[in-house]
Amino acid sequence: MAGVGKLLKQAQKMQRSIETLQTQLEAKEIDVTSGGGAVKIKINGAGKFMSLSLDPEFLKEDAKLVSDAVLAAVQDAAKQAKEFNDAEMQKVTSAFQMPGLM
């Protein structure tokens, strides 16, 4: 059963690597803008929104335009965070080959 012990150690190492990565993802900040810079969003690599700011002059525009720009920025921020998260997670998990799971 030496194979099971090796597999268990490998799984524990992968778990530690994922925990470390999660901490790094929370620290990574991604800045997203929309509406020509009128909408600014900061999101971390784990997908948590950190801040949203709107240019006061932009708020004088048509409500539909403002709403569309904010929605576009939120969607783009979420997409960028997910893509970054997925890419970083792939780096960690691809280093570990678990027989029977691939």
C-alpha cells in the first residue's frame, strides 16, 4: 500500500498549495474601467469586489447609459477575476497527477 501513502502525501501537498494560492488570490487586485473611465471597479483574484467608483460628471448622463456602463464593468470585472483564478488554479493543480482522476 505504498502507493496509497504516496497518493495521500501528494493530495496533502496539493491542498497546501491551493490554500497558499487562495491567500494570493485574495491579495491580487484587478482594476477594471468602463464608460471611458467613468466607472472604475476593483476586484480581487478570488472574485470579491473591493470598490466601485463613478465619475460625478458621468452621473449627469442618461440613467440607461450609466446603468449599462456599470453593468458592463461589473460583468467584465467578474470575468477577469474568474479567468485569473482559473488560470492560477490550473497552474497549481496541473503539477499534481492523480492516477484514476485524469
